[in-house]
Amino acid sequence: MFFASHRFFLAITGLALLSGCVAQPAQQNAPNIPHALPIQSTELSVPKHGDFGHYTFALTWQPGFCSGPNDKSCTDSQPLTPLIGLHGLWASRPSDLIQAKLPVTTWWQKGCSVYNASTTAATPQLDTNLSATLASIMPHTRTPLWVHEYQKHASCFGMQATQFFTTAATLRNRFVALPSAQALINSAGHEIEKTTLNQLIERDTGTLPERAVQFQCNKTAQGQRILSQIWFTLKTDSLSKFPRAEAFIKNAHEQDNCPARFLIPQWSTQ
């Protein structure tokens, strides 16, 4: 369908050369974070419903995300670079919804609309530079993804749109600067073990809590599972520490749907 179907038997070896010997356990106290990475504040102001437990920071592997189900397919305007894109930054259920016993799956599906299902939040106004940035790193879905992300995941919290998207884009750039991200890019077209990818990420971040990093895979017409997203579970008050381990928190929910081994897809050349 979309991607090269050959299997590169040296994929794991290549990744090991890029990021060190992946057979070794992740280092406990020496994350491999580039010194040039700016450690600036990326904390978000949350005027309403701010008592939620964590953020899910979602990055896309663009060729895999755009090959997915119809609601995730991308338009012809989709840029072919960069390969690692931004999906969103999602707050978990606020405490009032937990107390009201709203199922977590309902929150995942509906987001902010659970507070006012009859009204759609207005489209936020962004300056030219930020709009161009989002256009370059977010998937080009049939309806603008950035509008959907703000309306579903930020509007009911009173988050200021420019701050929200600037923070999300900054977090994405910090991950892309890591050796593990470069290793992922260099492995496009080849298969990888999930444990190997986890080890590479933890070599950069330090040892992470359980399920703090989870992967999403789509399926090709031939039934092959391909990487589409990487989800990070982050503390609400520690975004500025990302990608250091102290920014992460354990995720109580198993949301990873990738098998033990999967393809890092390339763009179709057809």
C-alpha cells in the first residue's frame, strides 16, 4: 500500500550505533539530553477546571498517522517533512467529572463538549508565525486539526490559544532534538522492537514511570501494523522539565495498541 515492505535486518544495529547499546538498561541518573536544549518555562495557565491529574502529550509519526482510518487521513497539502509532527496536548478528566462518575472513555471521546454539548467553541485567532508553525508540524486533516484540538482539549479550561499551541510546539521541538528522535527518523522504512524504542527514549530521558510512554499503531491494507503516534503522560506542573524524567507521571490506563514489533513507515513513493 503506502510503504516499503522489505525488512531491514540491521535496523536494530543501526539504532544502537546512533544511540548507544540498546541492550543495556536505561540509565537511572544520566539522561542524554542535548546541552543546547533551552529550558524555558512552558507551564500553562489553566483558569478553569484546572484540577486534572496529567496531560497526554501526543506526537505523530506523519506517514503512519496519515495512512490511518478516514478520520485521520491527510490531504494532498500534507508536507512530507518533518516526519515527527504534533497532534496535541490533552488534559485528563477534571475532578468534577470524576466526582460525577463520567467514564474516562467519554472524556477521551468528547472532551470539552461534555460541559456544553450545544455550543461549539469559537475558532481561536493565531498570529501568522504561529499559524505557519502549526501548518508545518501538524497533520493536514480534512478539517483543520489545530481548531479541533483547541475546541476539544483547551477551550473549556480557558486556556489562551497562543500559549497553548506555543507550549505544545515547544515540547514537540524538544523531543525532536533528542538522539532517540533522530534514531527514529533514520529507521524509517524498517521494523523496530517496541522494547528497543522504549530503551532509546529512556536513554535520553532517564528511567520513566510505568506507561509514561505509549505508542499508537495503524494497520495497512495488508494487515501490517505501523507506528502512527507516540503519547507521553506528563505532570501538570512540570511541562518545563520535559523531556527529563521528572516531567513524566505513571499512566493508570493501558492505551498502547502497538504489537511487540512494528514498522516505522515511510511516505508512499507511488
